[in-house]
Amino acid sequence: MNGLAQGFGLDLSSSQCEHRSARQTNRATSPLIKIPATLYNARMAGNAPQSPESTGGPLQRQDPFLRLQSVMVYVRNLDRSLAFYQDLLGFQIVFDGRKQTGQPGQPWVVVAPPDGTANLTLIVPRTDSEQFKQIGRASHVTFVTEDVLEKFREWSKRGVHFLSNPRLRRFKHALQLKPTLPNDRPSSDDHAPPIWGAVFSRFRDPDGNTFSLVSFDEVTHAVEVQRRFVAERQEAERRAAQELEIAQQVQARLFPQTLPRMRTLDYAGICHQARQVGGDYYDFLDLGGERLGLVVGDISGKGIAAALLMANLQANLRSQSAVALDQPQRFLCSVNQLFCQNTSGGSFATLFFAEYNDAARRLRYINCGHLCALLLRADDSLDRLKSTATILGAFKEWDCEVEESQLYPGDTLALYTDGITEAFSPHREEFGEDRLVEALRRHRALPPCDLLASVVEEVRRFSPHEQNDDITLIVAKCLLA
């Protein structure tokens, strides 16, 4: 129980940010703890309830947090009482003490309203106890709602027995919320207690326990303020989620939608992002003249920022790809220059660019600070295509070298990002390059799409927890003409 109930509830606490822990703490509540069933409404000074985000930080030790855990309500029949609170009042079970094995004692259940924060512990006492004699008396429990008339009509239709119709009463409220300190100056408010308007009614449960249902002018205003705050926050979260979904759809279209047809190369790519959007990038560029560009990149950072840089890099690569066929060095120097101009300091990308000649089965490549590409030969030997240049975007003065490698039928080329090799097991062991090579060897007979799926599945089995980084992989298999 904490803060003002959003709909109706017991106003018994001083902070709303403890609600989550309160529900958890209820699980440990002992039915033998005696809690005075009393309402002391100490928040009727007109202060609007604050959200956890709007509080001024953690509570200080000199002003410790204090709250009431729950209110005991003694009943004769727990099933009958639960039917009343759930079916007629719309309450929900917070914790069911009847399911606790090995704990002898009276049966008990904690219930709470669906849109409030009141906790009632329903307990069946022994017939020879003093608590049993309290059944059927006034509970001194008051529920606060913003609209007594509406709640009166709703509950009456469900069969709740009210002792009277809702009534309006006005009274002066002279409660002093905190003690006066010697250095405090008197305020005009101290001499003019506010006049409160209240609508109230009373109802009974099946055992005759009576409860009050009230609404106060300031409470109604405070609840409405809180509901507007919650509604605005939910709307902001909905818009943010919608924008992320749109960004995810847009980024998905940045990955290759069609594969240029090659006679001597069968290939495929895949990217599993750790978040809705990410900074990994792969592409297949039709360079013309029976040439194919294969690209894998990894942008620094994660999330939206990395996704924006990834889109920028993709646009630079595709806009400059016309010169890649004859001048791959000039092509990447131009890409680096544009990337430097369009990004802030500290942003960079690693990139592996390869140009495949379909007729000659020749691979020319530039590795810009990226992980070594793996060329698994038909005879099971392994070539590692190492870095030939530094990263993109970090230096305006930049150059690179072009290397070549001849492919033969049966060879398999794998380009990947560190989301694969740096995936770690529950024992904090990395998947690593060696496991990737063994996975490629085990599944090399599969078509590229199936080979990709098999390797990713091995990575997921090795690292079953939540994915921490984007997983991107290209596999290309050299074929007979």
C-alpha cells in the first residue's frame, strides 16, 4: 500500500516508488502479525502524488521511509469472502497463503483493488480467539475513490450491500503534517485550515464487516493528476515503441532485398540484431561486368545511434560503388571521407569489402580493421584474410591495400561480425574463431542459407542467455561453372 490509489485504495503510505517492493514483501507477511485496521489519511494536504521518476533521489537516512504493510480483516469463510472481493468488488489476489505448505495456522489471502494499492489480508481466526469476536464489527477501513457515486452504482449492481446512499459532507481539516521546528516561521495557512468536501458511504461484506467509501475534493484532483501523468507516460512509451518499430522496418529494407545472380558463386547473408535496430551491416553490390561486391561492417556503439551510422555507411557505399570495379582503393577512400564528414568524433566502423569476379573466380578484398574473413578450402585447409587497412571514419588521411585470393570449386568463404565470435557461454567462455571454423566444417555440405542457420543455431546453443550483440554472417560457396 503506498501513495494515493489511482482508482481507489487505502491511503496509508508516503511514497509511491515502493509499490513494487511492497507487493514482493507481502509474500513474506505472516498472518500472525497484528496490524491495526485504521485509516489515517495523512496525504490530504493537496499535494499531487509524484511518480518514481519525479522524486528527488533516494530517501535520506534522517527522513526514513515508513509504510503500513497490510490491514487485517477477519472473516468466517475464506472462499465466500474471496468471491465477494473478487466478483463484487473486482479485487485481485496478491498472495495466497493457503498454498504455503508446511506452515500450520489460520488460512489467509492478501487481496488488492485492480487500480489501487490497498492490501487487505483476509484471515480466518480460530473460533475461540479474540479475533473471531471482531468479525461483523466496523473495520475502520476507508477506501478512497475519485467518484463515490459511480463506484456506488457499479458495486450495487453487482450485489454489494450499502448501509446508506452516498452523502455530501464538508468539514475543516486541521491536521498538521509535520511538527513545527523552533526556527520555522508561521504561515498564513497554519491559521486557516482548509475546508474539505467529502462524499461518503458505507458497505458490508458477507461477514458483516463494515467499510467506508469516500472521495475528497483534493484527493480527486490528485488522483486525476496522477492518472494524467500515467496516461502521458504510457502515450510517450507507445510513441517511442512505434517509432522504434518503424525504424526497425526501415533498417530491414537497407539490407539486400535481391541477390545478383552469379554462375560460380552461391551465397547468402543474415543479420540477427540484439535490439530492435543495430549497427551491423551486410550487403551484396552488383558492380557490373560479372562482378559482385560482398560487404560486412560493424559500427561502433549500439541501438539507434549505431543504426543511423549504419544507414549513413550503407548510403555512402552504394552511392560510390560505381568506381569500385576499376578502383577499389579510390572507392573506399571516398567512403571513408564521406563517413568522416557525416559522423562525430569517436564514431567509426570496421568493414570487409570483397569484389568477386564470376568468370575468373578471383576475389579482391580490402579489410578495414575488421575480423579476418575465413576461406575454408575444399581440401579442409584454412586461409585467414587479414586486415589491409585501418578502421573507417577515424582518420581523414586514410589509405588501404588491395589483396587477392583465388577461389576454387568447393571453397567456402565466411564473413562475420564479433557478435558470433564474442558470444559467451554461461561460464563466460567466448565462442571464438576456432568454434566458428569447426561449425563451418561440420555444415559445409549444406546450401548457404541452411549453413547460415546451422552456424547461428550453434552460437545460440553455446550462448543461451539474452543476445548482447548483433550477429551477422555471410557465407559464399564457390561452384563449378
